[in-house]
Amino acid sequence: MKAAVFKGLKKPLEVETIPDPTPGPKDVVLKVHRCGICGSDLHIAEDPAFHYPVGGILGHEYSGEVVAVGREVKRIKTGDRIAAFPLESCGECGPCKSGDPAACTVRFAVGGGGYGQFSKVEEHQCIRMPSSVSLEDGALVEPMAVGLHAVNVSKIRSGARVLVIGAGPIGLTTIFWARRMMGAGKIAVTASSRTREGLAMEMGGDAFIDPAADLQSAVRLTNEALGGPPEIVFECVGKVGLVQRCIDQVGKRGTVVIVGLCTAEDHYRPFAVIHKECTIVPSAFYDIRDFETCLDALNRGDTVPEEMVTDHVDLAHMPAAFEALKQRSTQCKVMIEPNG
């Protein structure tokens, strides 16, 4: 098969021909239909903190069709349409059995494989898709689940005033779930540019705060847009200094949810947290129920998340598209069609 292979930090991916995966006793082989390019993959390709192995195949936002199964696989069969759950775990411990592989007590890793024509996963990583959900939409389930999990851990209540910092795919799916499922009151959004302002409003935002505004102005504009200070602030970018900005903007006894991926050392002022008695909550990954909830939404015909997809590329053009996304871009979610 062909796959876009990781060749080392700060090096372009290269499309190579490698052996097709073969299933072990509990494994399932998927023919990859679509795979999204995720911001975390861009981080992994540039940042030594992740220790990603040379020769590995990135890509964890993908859907596909089952083409082979191991002899001990019972629940999944050839021809099933699957949204791949990329968290690798033992599948047997208490957290795994309860649908929370991220808390596995035996082993845990974020898998990949979506940047190839075929990928191997274990049976418990296969989330069967409803017949009415397309394989195209199946590749959106993973980023949708990240946003859903962030909203869940925020303990949002109906009518809450919300600020989302960041209008990339994770910020957008956070807006989507805060509005569609959780009944947020007003939602303000800000980002480094106005490129995705329209998309943020389509996802459920009410106001877009001028990115050029200084902190004092941003606080005033946000409070005016929401009718008061935000009760929940979602940091969906992952850059140094943004946690403190969230603390500065959240209201008294509010909640700051950290979703953005930042590996650099950062600082915040403890007095600001104590003065506001605000709560800081990290949000990492998702669980099986989050995936199922996303599929249920797509099954009901909610097509708004599809608006995030701004381009499709085949495998031959994928490395160039990947490199382009390392710079500021008008793209939002680029989908790869490895077998297209």
C-alpha cells in the first residue's frame, strides 16, 4: 500500500510503498476512506516533546471500511463501516470496559495510520457507523468528540455565557456543542484573525470579538456581547499566554477549560485565580460515549460540521498540503482521500 510516512522533525512527509497491514488475532484492517489533517499532527511533526518515531504513519481522524479481521474478532465483520477510535489501550481493564480508554491502567497511546491506504486497529477501537452516516462524515467524528468532551467537562448549564478563544476545528466544534446540545446562552468567539468569523457564527456563535483589540478592550467588548462576563472560557488554541488571558476574561467563580495543545512552559498569576475563585479544568481526548453522541448527531442529519471541510486532497498531494498548513492558512479542515 501507499502511505505518507513521517521522516523526522521538520521534514516533509514522503509518500512511500510499504507492506499492507495484516491482522493479528484481535485486529481489524480498515481501508481508509477519509482522514482529516489535525493540528496535533502538525505539532508532532515539529515538536520533539512527542518523540514520534521516524517511519511512523500519522493520521487519527479517519473512517473506513473493514477489509480483514483477526480470528478472535467477534463484533466486527468485513464490510462494516467504521469511525476509528484512535486511542490505543488494553481493552480489558475497568476503564476500558466502561468506555474510557484514555484512563486505561495497562497501556495508552494515541494511534495513527490514517495517512495510509489501509490501517490496522484493535476490535475495541472500531465504532460502527449508522447506515445513514456517510464515510465522509465519519472522519469528522474525532474532532467533533474533542469539542464535545471539552463542553462536557466544563459542566456548562443552560443559558451560560461562553467565550471561545480559537476558531480552528476544535474551537468550532466546541461552539457547535455548547450551542446545539448544551443550550448555552450567548457565545462570543475570538481568534487571531477574522478568517473564520462566518463559520464560527454558523456553528452557533453570537459575536466575534475583534482580534486586534487589546486585553482591556477585549474584556469590555466580550462583556457587552454576552451581557456580562463569561461564565466559561474555552482555550482552544494552545499558545503561551492564553491561559492567563482566559483567567483575565472569565467572570467571578467562572471556569476556564484548557483544550489547546501547548508543550511549551507557560505561566499564570495565581492571585488572579484566587481573586476570582475561578476553576481551571483541562480537557484531554474523549471517551466512547462521546464518539457515539457525535454519530447520533450526524445520524439525525445535522450537517453543520461539514462546513469545516475546506479542501480534499489525494495521497500524492497530501505532503504538500500538510506543509502548507504549518503556516497561517485560510484552510480549516483538509481531508485526505488515501484511496481516492
